[in-house]
Amino acid sequence: MEEKKLGLTPLVALVVGSIIGGGIFNLMTDMASQASLGPVIIG
């Protein structure tokens, strides 16, 4: 049985996607802790 392995391009895409996804959640947390209610609702 043949093993399936990820190549370099899919691995890079996974890392970049994780960084972008994590950044979006951090942005929302920072906005909620520092901004007033109006901008948070708009965002």
C-alpha cells in the first residue's frame, strides 16, 4: 500500500492559512477589548 505525503506547496498553504486564520481571531479579540461598542458592531 502506497503512503500519501503532502508536498511543499500544500504544507506552505496550511501554514499560511493557519497564520491568517489565527490573526483574524486575534484581531477580533483586540478590537473587543479596546474599542467602543459602535466600531465593534460595524466590524
